[in-house]
Amino acid sequence: MENLIILNDVAISSELLAAIDKAIQQGKAKNRSELITVALRRELELLHRAEIDAQLAEMVNDIDYQKEVLQMEAEFASSQWEALKLAEE
């Protein structure tokens, strides 16, 4: 069970609250807390993925990283060729 902390200083628009309540009435969530928690987790996951994507994008321009990738590819080329030949047998 998670430790719960009640926040008294969170403000949301009346339109958003109405949409939350409608989703609950439609059975899409048990209650406001559950819906908000799920939404926050999804948003935080999206932010985390965006950070990873940004780091990967930086790697494309990283000359040292590119050299390392080419070196690894060269080192594995012969074993990949051997594995392909074995698979064809």
C-alpha cells in the first residue's frame, strides 16, 4: 500500500473537474484520486521518455559516441557473420 499525502493546495479548473466527475460516472475511474493519480503517472512517464529521447538525440551528434559505435560494430561483425552462416546450415 502506498503512503498517501493529502494535498490541500491543488487547484484545477471547474471544466476539468466536471470532466473528471463525468469519467467517474461513466465508470472509467473509481474516484477523483484514482483518475488524477493515473493521469499524473502517465504524464511523468511521458516526461521521462522525452528526457531519454533528448539524450538519444544528443548521441547522434556526439563524435566520441559515434566512434565507439563504429568500433563495436567492427568488433561484432565477424561474430555476426558466423552466426548468420550457422543459421543458414
